[in-house]
Amino acid sequence: MKYWRILLFVFCCNTLIAQNDQEILGEEPLQDTLLVIKRDTLNLEQLLAKYQPSPPKWTTVNKLGFDLSEIAFVNWNAGGNNAITTLLKAEFRRRYKNRNVQWNNELIMRYGINVQEGQKIRKSDDAIQLNSTFGARHDALSNWYMSAKGNFSTQFSNGYKYPDREQPISRFMAPGYLFLGIGAEYSPDDKDVNLYISPLTQKSTFVLDQDLADAGSFGVRPAAFDSLGNKLRNGQKVLTEIGILISHSFQRKIYDNMFLSNKLTLYTDYLNSFGNIDVNWILDLELRVNEYVKATLGTHIIYDNDVKFSEIDSETGETIPVGPRIQLKQLLGVGLTYDF
């Protein structure tokens, strides 16, 4: 008799559980999923819809480019030489941003050659640049960061004053430039603009080729010789200066496929030539045909008080120093760019 009572009790419990499951798992789905936490009811679907994931701490930019310009003549009455100019360029950026700390790193490399009919290959562009800036701000409401900046630049191969190919006027690390400084940086989160002001920046100029150092190239102290031409003292290979550095850069979208990029750097030394401002200004206009094909029109202006120029007198043939001058480079190219 006891067994029959037990079986009847189990049957009744299963019936009640099945009815409860049918009510919960019916054909009509629940409209909202509610979560009750300490007497507060939360709608999980609304919370998930409003949820915004935090931005990644690291952002990367990788660009490889190839520009080509060419001119060819066939039975051209006015005459002319066939010419091809190529430019290889690479740009890599790494940016770390976490709350009130940011760290920007940039590596830029460029190398171009020019081939003309009847002439040997000439170098048209050559640059290696490495930039790094670390900054921290007081709170998220401020756009100003206390920053430390480092900048290094040099070139890949020898440079010549064509058509002379025997005596190089520049080499790898001759010159090489290193800037190290601390200051304040204006870098708003919602704008692609940057302003850096450093009242204390060290500029080091490296001329590691002894022949160029002996000649006093790029502002280093030249070698000393006696009356017979014997060297008494080697030329200085490293020139160190302390001064003020101001740099400004921005990128702006002009039209749908037209972008303007500007980079300006100003530097003056406290001790040797205060008030003589070294200028490095790069202005580029980029026209995007599609994702891969782009045209670039750019100018690069340099004025360095330490870089002296000279001229050869047409009558006497003597070399006459003329001092520093404005250096200008202009570029117009169409090519391929690959981002990854």
C-alpha cells in the first residue's frame, strides 16, 4: 500500500511540473527579458543596444606606395630626352591611447631615382624619419599634454652634386639629425591637429664621414691644417645645440577625394645663433582616384642656418661661399598606395 501512495505522489508532481514548463515555454516568446537586482528591474535588450565598446588602446597605420612619372618622345621635332622617375615610400604609425596617456610613433621612408636617356641613374629623393612622442594630461577634459619628443632623420645612400659622381656631398648619417626635448603638446581627441612647444630641446647634428666633417659640412667645426696642408685636428663629427622647438601639423579633408596635409617645424638655438630660425615645412595635397590609385602634389621647404652654400666664380673659377639659402623641393606624382 505504501508503494501505491509513493507512485501516486510522483505522478502528481510530474503533472504539475509539465504544466509549469508549458506555460514558460509556450508558442508565444517573451517580449522582454527582465533582470531584477535589489528591487530594480533592468531591460537587458535595451542595455545591450546602448552598450558601446571601449576603443582599442593601440591603433596602427601601414602604407606602402609607388609613384611613377614618365615622358617619352618619338620623332619629336622639338627634341627632348626620354625620362622615368620612380619613388618608393613607406609609412608606419603606431599610437597608444589609454585615458590620459598617449604615445605616438611614426616611421617614414622614401627613396626615388631618375633615369634619363643618355645619363646615368640619379637619386631624386632619399629620407629616413623616425618620430616618437609620449604625453600625459591631468584629466580627460584637457587637450594639453606634458610631452617628451624624439625625432631622428638621415638618408639611405650617398648624395652628389650632379654631374659630379666622384665626391659625395652627403652620406648615411652625414648628416643625421636627432632632436630630444620636453614641452607641452596640444592634441584634441576629435581633431586631426597637433601643436608641440618645447622650450628645452637638444639638437644633435651627426657627420660621421670624416671627409665631410673635415670640410665643416652641415655646420660642424672643420679640421685644422698647417701651412703645408698637414692636418692638425680632425673635423668635428657631432654638433650639439640647445634651443626652442615648435612643431605644428594637421590634416584636412577639402573635398570628397581631396586631402591636405601640413607639417611645420621651427627651431632656434639659444647659444650660437639665437633668432636664426631653422625651418622644415612639408605641404602635401593628395587626390584619391580610388582605394589604391592616388595623385600627390607636394612641396618641401628647408632653411638651415648651419648648411652653407657656395658658388664658383665664372671669371676666376674660385669657390665663393654665399652662406645659407632656402632649399625647395617640389613633387608631382601618380601611383599606387596599399594600406594594410
